[in-house]
Amino acid sequence: MHYDVAVIGANGIQGKIVSRDLLTSGCAVLLCALDRYGLDSILDHDRAAFATIDIRETELLRQELRNAGVRMVVNCALDDFNLEVMQLALELGLHYIDLGSEVAMYRQQQKLHQAFVDKDRLAISGIGSTPGISNIMLRYLLPRFDTIETVHLGFAWTSNLPVFVPPFSIDAIAYEFGEPATIFENGEFVEKSPEEPTGITYDYRGIGPQLTCYTKHIEHHTFVDFLHDRGIKNVVVYSSFPPHSYTTLKQLLALGLLSKNPVTVDGKTVRPLDYTTEVLRRIPVPPGYTEKEVIWLKVFGKKAGQQKCEEMDCLAGTLPGWEDATCNIDTGFPVSILAQMILHGKIPARGFYSPESVVPPLPFFAELIRRKLMIYDNGKELPAETVVPHAAPRLVSAAGVAPLELAGP
């Protein structure tokens, strides 16, 4: 049997959501991971298969992808391996998407743009909640501005019970909590500590008021690339957490349990981060536990000489039947949606891109809404059946070129 998609890291938080949604949508999926933990119900599907894969064993992964006849690689594994997996997808002539890279790796991925064009394949880095939904919101709002000076964006979430459930990838948490954020401020990249007070408390839709933290994210860089000819001066990504979760995460970091520096115990070497990840992924979601998360974007600029602000929100919550996924559905669902859009030919671009450059917002939003995620345009809920197309903005690739125009957004 040949498979439409290979999901790398299929046994992680996002890999499970992506795999299940792809299978529910009719795709044949090869789930690739080190083990089958938590995958039994997904692998019961008649279009699912499992391959034991250590992502560091490139030759084995190459053989599995060739034998499975996949058309696309969806990389939900640690972003440390994004470039290597993307190069393998290119070699095999496959489409490729991932959840996002650090800036140095992203710049290396950009260099493969023309190679993907030559192979007639599409690669997109940074799809999920943010990066992902927020990027496509920016593309949607772009026609409303002649110039854009400032973009603020981020996420906030809360839960009905004050108990700790990992909010997303522990590797990403270590990255965002432990390293300075390089934000774009007054036309320059400057570093801000995640501990540094922002001075901003937002009253988030569906969440309520929470303090904000500076957060290291790739959007600081891709948004500047995308808006370089619109007068962009400021891009800041903020994160907000409920106090009980924030306190636990800071304790894990302070105790060294999120460190990537190896330690040796009884003759065996392990990274504390890997141990913590394995322990936490085995903690069940408490009965009755629910979450809400909002992905938000505020754009400040001018149209016809007049100052204006436009904002969008995406509100997600725990869904019936998806309780174990909590509000992580707002990261996993976009990955599955984008994979299907590419497979169905709804994105004609070829090369390497960040989502704001190529993903048509309206069909993307419609799929989110169909999955019970709510989209708000300046406070007004956006029903899928009443969406009216906007003119398509110029398509700018991650490599800084404009190879084609889309017929609609």
C-alpha cells in the first residue's frame, strides 16, 4: 500500500493530532516514530501503518519513505532535525512541511528554495498555531494596509482546573522559556529576556486578562521578510500562561530538567530534557480537564494616509472526542489542513516558504471553522459560509523572490 503522508514524530503531542485528523479526512498515513506509545487507537485505522524510525538514522528513514511511496513528509519531530528531514524530502521529490525552525536553520532552509522549484515541489516551514494561524491571519489582513509599522501577536491559554498538563512540546517550552527573544524594535533586532517585564497585560478573548512575556519565535524574522517593503518597524511575539502552569514550567527550567546537556546515570547518558519529555507524556489528562487558547494578531499601519489597527483572533478549546489533545488541536489541525491543501493542489506555489507568503486564508480558515475553531475579524466571528474573498497580496517567497501570483486568497 502506498501512503499520502509520512508523519515524522507521530507519537508526540502534535504528531498524534495530525495523524488522526489526516486519517479522518481520508488520507493514508505512515506514522513514523521511535515507539507506538499512545498510538494504538490511531493505528486501528485501515489506512494507517507504523514504521519504527530513529530520525537520526537517515538511511533507514530514506528506505521507509521510498518503500511507502509517500507524496509528502510532515515533520512533527524536534526542530533540531528540520533541515535534515527537509533535505531528504527534496532528494526523494516529496512535498514537505514542519512546525517551525530556529532562525539559523530557517535561513539554511531558505537556500533550498530553488531546488524545490526545480523538483516541482513545495516546502513550508512554520505551520501550527503560531507560527501558523497567526501568519495566515497576517496575509488575510495585508490588503487593508498600504503601510504596516507594527505587528503584535502571540498566544494565551487557560484551563478549568489548576493542575499542570504540558501545554505543548517540552522542547519548545525549553527554547521559549530559557533563551532571549530576538524581537524587531524600531527597525532593529534586539534581545529581550523572557523574564523582562513587558509592561503589557492583555484582556484576551475567551481567556481574560493575563500578563505577557517576550517569546523567542521565528515570526520575528519571517514577518520582517514578508513586510520588508511595507515600512515594518516592530514585530513582537508575546506568550501568556495561567499562573499554575507558568510556575511549574519555571521550576522545571530552574531545576535543570529542561537542559539539553547530557548527564550520565548508572553508565547511561541521557539529556534531562529527553527524560522530562518521556515522563510528562505519560501523565494522563485529568478527567473533566479542559483548556481554552487564543491565537491573536494586531496590525498597526496606514491606509490612504489614515492610521488604523486591524486584529484577528482564533479561539480553540478542548473538543469532545479530542480531550487528550486539549487545546493543542490549534497546532495539530493547521498542519493537517495545510498538508491536505497541498495534496489537493490548492497551493500552486513551488519552492520554500513561510505560511504568510503562500497559504490562501479563506479555505484555510474555513477548515479551521469546520473543526470548531472560531475565527474573529475585529471582534466579529467569521462564519465559513459567509467569507468573502479579498484580493490576493503579492506572493513573496522565503528566499525573497516573487515567482507567481495566486488567483485568490
